Amino acid sequence: MRFTAIEADVRAMVTDPRWATLPLQTRANAIASRALATPDGGRWVFGAHARWYLQDPGDGRWHLSAPPRNCPARVEHYVGVLLPHLVPSGPDFAAGRWSSQAFVGPDVPAPLTSEIRALVRANGMRSVEEYPLTSFREVFAGDVPSTVAAIWATIMWCAYAPAFDGNEQLLSVFGEYLGRPLPGDEWVRWLPSPPLRSLVTLYGERVRSGAPRAALRLAALMADTAGIVAADARFRPRAEALIAMLEPALRNPSLDHRTATGPLPRFEPRPVAPRGSATGPFPPPPPLATTGPFERTAGHGPTGPQQGSWRTATGPHTGAATGDPYATGAWSPAGQWNGTSTGASGAASTGASGRPPTDASGWTSTGTSGGTSTGASERVGSGVHGRAGSGAQGGAAGSGEGPTADDKAARDADKALRRAWLARVPDHLARAVLAETDPGEHFRHTVGDLLEAVAFSSDPHRTAAALLAADHADAPEDLPTVAAWLDHRLRHALHVQLAAPRGEQTEPDGFEVGPRWLDAVPPTRDGAAAVLGAAYAAGLAWCRLTRTPTPERGFPGAAAIVHRLIHERDDPI
């Protein structure tokens, strides 16, 4: 109970408006004076991001961890120095509690799915020439416009743990557009979490191709999708962060154009020729390029803020602006722009350009999905198994040529654009984008979520270590990189689990079970969904930190929880 009391006390103190105005040392002393000591020698503080931190007795470092709630503890003022990253800033406590549940067991609410279905239907038949598929070529067929990819990318990026029930209706919305079956097993679709750069690429490529209206429409679709899925707590934090990134560009459509096109060619003046010389001692520099992917259209330039709100009360973004050559017209009920599109269509980016497929979506290419690849194929049913015979890319194979100078310039521009988007995230949502800004801290937080999810266990550290060991027993070379982000108790438990003999047994119902991964079963369906989601998110964070591919059939630890949920699903089996 002492942990709960200190947590409530610190929350009341940090959420007071005067907290943020105090000097850092004063705030650090206030947190240190509320440190707790447990009989087993542990020292705890409730600090930044409203999380508990455990001190390593060996080196004195503090690691994010989950406290033993029922363990007796006493207040013991910490006389050392608390580093700034441990001290709450104020806004980091305003985010509230986060959901670590996956989408197995509790389904996505039906009204949310209906709104996404309407959004996909309204944008699924747009021209591929105007909206070429520049990201997620490994996911969708070649004749799918990037408007569909923008909606999909937003959903997957916003999901805390994108592990979905195989019968999830939200995935069925995209079934006819897929170019390959979704990764997973007979029960769960274990989907990767795409990086933000995959969304940035969809937008930036259109700006560079001279189609700013299409770029603005893609950004509006991302914001609309984020606004819809934010109704579910499993999407909400990252959805709110994405809206914060996009809202300034939707209010002022030309805001990101200079960043998306990259720096202009640097002007180098011609050396002054000495008297009596025709050309001078140096040859003249080559003329500036007037064509290419970064050619600026007439009238390009900042025009000031857009008039009116970027979101209407009843429908999609209108984006009306005054005096801006890139401003969009009103969006008609029929789903067509009431003005004409400007600039190049960029049709060469649909998959037959000869460039190697991008990995911006976060997928690992595994070849074709079965059958003979035919490029653009007819649409199949609304399931989640993809289009028949479309192949993994859904288009012509590339020629194998390496990246060109234009490709490098585009990548550099997208990196700059990504940084600009991330800089707009408010402080209270900084944790939502840790996967993009600090993979190590992101992994630390997902492991903290896992420890909290298995708090029902008699030894949460042992249970969490067992799940992590089951997921990564085949990659011991990653352990030194990962162990640095774990508290000393979890590090020890993980080493013990990895050193144990690896025996496997199979239960009568056919589920493969590892060496006692769970010494206790989650008591509720919501609790089991939280363990599954936290275990899967921790696995994805491990892969991101170590730069290893995500397994298509999920992680064994997370999969071990599925049998606790399959008979309590919301949908009929």
C-alpha cells in the first residue's frame, strides 16, 4: 500500500501548475524525499512519465521497473543526485494511463470499424497515377492507390501492439487490396509496426513530384484516420501524436513543402575574370538544373497561415486556403476534388520504376504470396488473404539498379521532414513517439508495461524474463545490447531463463508451450489481452533496438497467451 500512497502523493504534486515553474534541483529533491526502500534491498522512486524506477545496487543507475505492490516499504530519503531524465517535468504526467492490450479477445469497436470502412471505400478507387504506391509495396497489390496505404499505415503506426485476431473485421476492410496474405498463424495476424518514415514518404513523394494537392489529401487522410482510431485506447496516444504532427501542415498546406523537396542547389558565382582574360583562371561552373524531381512550380512560396479550421464537424478535411497556389478546393460528397490537380502525377513510382522495393513499411519481403505473379490482378474477396496471383509486390520486378542521386536526395528530404513532424509532438505525448526518437527508452517502457501486465504473478520479473527468453532464445548475440536497458533483477532472471534447458511440450489442444513461460494464468480476459499486447510490443521494440527482422508468425511468448483468449473473443468463431 505504501507504493500506492506515494504514487498518489507524487501525482498530486506534479500535476499542480506550479510544479513546472520550480527549479530542477527543487523538483529533484521533492522526488528524492519520497523514495521507498524495501526489505530485499530495493530502492524505488516514482519519477518521469509517471513510472517507477529501481536503482541498480551495482552501478547506481536507475531503471524503469514495476514495484512489488504488496511488499512492505518505508520512506527513505535518497541523498544522491537524481539525473534530470528521472525528474517529472509536469506535462509527462498529463498523458494518463496507457493501454497495453492487443486486438485479440477485445475486438475493435464496431462503430470505429464502420468509419474506417467508409473512409477506405471513399478513397479506394482513386487514380494510381495521381496516388502511386510509394510505400507498402510489400503489402498491397500494384493497382492500389496510396490513399489506401495511408489509412492502413496510420492504423498500424498508431496501434500499441498490432497483433489482431484473425477474424478482426478491421483487417477485412483491406482484404481486397492486399497483394499477399498478412503474416500470422491460424489465430492471430502478427503485424509489424511501420516506422514513421513510411507515412512521411507517402506525403513527401507527392510534393516532390509536383502534386501538392495529392500530398495534402494524403495528410488529411492520415489525420482523419487517426481521429477515428483515437476512440480506442489502444490507438489513442500515438493517434493524438500523429494529429499534432499533421495539424500545422493541414492549416498551412505549404508549410512542409520546402522541407519535403530538400535544399535548393547552392549558387556558386562565376569567378571574376582578370583584365585581358576571356574566361579567367577557372572554368565556369555548370548551369543550375532547371528540371528534375525537385523542380519548383510557378508561384511556389510560403503564403502564411491557412484560413479556417482544418477539421470540419461533419466530414473530411476541406483544407480551404486563401492565396495559396497549393491550397485545395472543397471536398465534394462524391469524393472528387472540385478543382484541378497541379503538377506531375508521378506515375513512374508505381512499382515498375526499376528501383528496389522500399522497406519503409517495416515488412520483411518474403517473395510472392503464391501462384504466378501477374502484376495487377482482379480483386478478390474481402478477406485478409490478399489478391490471387498478385505477388508480394503486385507489380513488375525491379531491374536491380542501385539507388540514384535523386533517390538519396529524396531519402534525405524525408529524413528532414520526419524530424520536422516529430518536433511538433507536445511534451505530454513525447512517450508516444519514443520508438522514433529513442529505441532504447522505448524498449525500456515496453518492458515496464510487460512487468505491470504480469503483476498478477508471484514473481513478475521471473515471468517477464521467461516471456522475453522464449521470444529471443535463438538470438543470444542481441543480449548485451538489450541487457543494458533492463533493471538488474530482470537481467538476472533473463540470464537464468536463457541458461535453463530448452525443453518443449505440446498440450492436447495443439498449442506449443515453452518451458513454463507462465507460472500463473492471467485471471481475466482483459488481463490476458494486456499481457499479449505488452509481450508483443516488447518483442517489436527488441527487434527495433537490435535491428533484427520481425518474425512473421509472431513471438513464442506472446503466442503462448493466445489460448487464454481464443474462446473469449467478441466475434463468433
